Amino acid sequence: MKGRNEMSVNTQDMEIVHRAFRRESRLMMELVAAVAPGDTARAKVIADHFRDYRLGLKNHHEGEDELLWPPLLSRVDLEADIVLRMEAQHERVAATLTRLDAAVPAWEATARADERDTLVAALADHRAVLLEHLDDEEATLCSAPGLMETSKPGRNTSDARTEEVQR
């Protein structure tokens, strides 16, 4: 059994998961923008989808926070500022989600055009912050030779979060 400092994390799925978050964050803006004013039935469907998206993103980032950053921080050859930058980006993404947590129910309740437009703007802000983070994470962590494990078996961030959701 590997000790904490030798723990391997399989991040092979990271780019696939990131691709899904990129797609869903774009689609969310498009779907909300296309809802006719007053169509609360459609607004509810999309709001429910947002809540699923939000849960998935939350679980993904918590998985990284718990399984990825500690072993990377323990490596002598890794600059701690990389991990600290990723954690700060997670906080900025979380701040955009907090804004969305207020905007989604407000729009869902009435599906008014002004709430829709506010929500689309908040979704655009969220997506910009998210893409900056995902791009940086992949460029810095996934493509650096020897930094991330991509072929050996091990727990990955989605496995751990899926196990928690199933409990």
C-alpha cells in the first residue's frame, strides 16, 4: 500500500470530464436564452438541469481538492504555487456558482425576460471563469511530463465523488 506521499491518482478521465463541463456550460446559456418569457415549465426543466450540472461540477472539484492536490503538494519537485493557483480558481468558480444559485430560482419562478437576461449574463461569467480554470489545469497539470499519472490504475476523482453520491 502506498503512503500518503506516494499516492497515485489516475487523472485519465479529467479531459473527458472537462469537455462535458465546457459543453454543458455553453448549452446552459443557449437553452436559457431560448426560453420564451413566461414559459415556467421549460424554465423548470432547464433549472433542474442546472442543478445536476452544478452538483457534478461541485463533486468534481471536491474530488480534486481531496484526491489530487494533497499528493501533488507533497511532491518536492512541484511548485506549490500551481496547486494554490488551482485552488484559488476553484474558489472563483464557486463564487460564480453562488451568484447562479440566486439567479436560477428567480428566473425559474417567473421566466421573465429580465431574469432570463440576468441569468444568461451570470452563466456567461461562470463559463468564462470555468474555461480559464479548465484550460489552465489541463495545460499545467495534464500535459506536464511525469506530473500526472495517466496510465497506471488508481482511484480517479470521479470514482471517489461517485462513491460519495451513491452513499
